[in-house]
Amino acid sequence: METKEDFLNGKVLLFNKDKEWTSFDLVNKTRNLIRKTFDIKKIKVGHAGTLDPLATGLMIVCSGKETKKIDQYQGQDKTYITTIKLGESTPSFDLETEVDNTAPTQQITLDLITKTINQSFIGEIEQVPPMFSAININGQRAYKLAREGKTVELKKRIITINEINILDFSLPLLTLEIKCSKGTYIRSLARDIGLALGSLGHLTELKRTQIGDYKLSDAITITEFETQITTNKSIEN
């Protein structure tokens, strides 16, 4: 049973983020629930790594003194399951924006995908982040500039892809499990894989299933969290 002191001293909360929620939405809702339930005027609450609004899955949210360790949690390797639609591109590399270009896919086979991934996308690779991202550019978020129609050249960064497993392939859809380092943009990976296959690609689904040793199977929804802490508070009273 969680108490007011538990949250103030520091809690690590595992959430299964809903689609359409921003990472800020989840943190803000969590903070407000804790404050309201336990009558706390001020408490630190933060997340250890964002998820795009259209993505779902595991988010680590810390409260109280545990927020000092956020960088430790954020720096751990992550696992995602994603579905890429080949033959089409969008400016955001996912479904946030409309398709802006198409390309042939008839040349793409399972053998070609396997060979391409093993040769070009395992180990340390260079990656250009998407413009539709939270990267700070001269005090502004890149996605805000992108939505205003402005383009800025983002610098390449070195990331590490530990493992890519092909879960399903039926043109034009390719579903992958990706185990990677901090700072990896799966949307950029979808774009780059599409281009490497002589076509295009963008995400249609993205779910984070693991951060370090923390697993999605141990996470709860924000609705379940609300029920949990309000029920515990009622029992405590």
C-alpha cells in the first residue's frame, strides 16, 4: 500500500502509455493524482525517456527523491516492437503527417531485408534524428519548427543497434523487434531501412517493451494507477 511518504521519498512507476498521450500528459496526470490524493502541495515527478504521442508502451516515471536518478534509467538500452510500411514516406516518418512520396516495393524480399539489416543496421551506426522530434534547436523544439514548415539540418549521431529480429513480413508491412541504445530514433530507422531497400518507409506502429531490466509486462495504465492509489488512500483512512 503506497503512502504519501512513499511518493515523497521516491517511487519508480512503470506505465503503459496510451496512444495519443504525450509524455508530458502522462507525467502531469501522475503528478496531479499524487498531489490530489495525498494532499501534497509540491512534489517532483519526471519521466526517464519520452515516447512519441502515437507510440505506446513502457515509460518510467519517477517521483520525489527518485527523480535524481532519472538519467540512470534513461541511459539504459531499450527494446521496441515496430511496424514499418514500405513504399511510402511522410515528413514525420510516422502517421502524424500525410504521405508525401511513394516508391516501388516489388524488389523487396525477406532475404533482401535480412541481408540489408545485418550488413547496415547492426552495431554502431550513424543516424540523423527526425525533424519531428523534441531535440532542442536554439531554444526551440525541432517539432515546433517542423510544424511551422521550417527545416533545420540536424547533426548525425552515433547510436548502437544491438539486435533486430524480423517478426513478420507481408508487403508492404514489416514488423521488427529492435534492441538499441539510448538516443535511437526508431522513426529514423524506418526511413533508413526503407531507403536501404531501394524504397521508402515510415512507422505505422511503435511500442516500447523494455528499458534495461524493466518490462512492459510489469507496467500499468494511468487509469489503473488512479484506481490503485485512490483505493489505497480509502483503505488507509
